[in-house]
Amino acid sequence: MNVKIDELIAALTKKEEEKQKNTVLWVLAIIGAVAAVAGIAFAVYRFFAPDYLEDFEEDFDDDFDDYFEDEEE
């Protein structure tokens, strides 16, 4: 009789451990999926977003060159 009780307790303990492992696995899978979606969204944003800094630098260079051309005259 003690053997049956020990087997039952061992089976319940094993089931609880598997449940905990399964929960951890699901949490990690959800975190990974959210990170993947965020990475893809950021990549799409960077691809489609205009580069305003490039235009600013070109305008600045033009103004800077004009300033020195005016001084030389």
C-alpha cells in the first residue's frame, strides 16, 4: 500500500514540475515573439522613415560655402 502512495506522490510531483517547465517555456516564447515583432517593426520604420539629417547637412554645407564665398569678394 505504501508503494502505491509513493508512486502517486511521485506522479503528482512530476506533473507539477512539468507544469512549471511548460509555464516557463510559454513565457519565454511570448517574450521572444514580442521581441521579434518589435525588431521587425523597427526595421520597417527605419526603412520607410525619411532621413531628415541628410537634408539638414546638405543645407548646412551650402550655407557654410556661401558664407565663405561672400567674405572672399
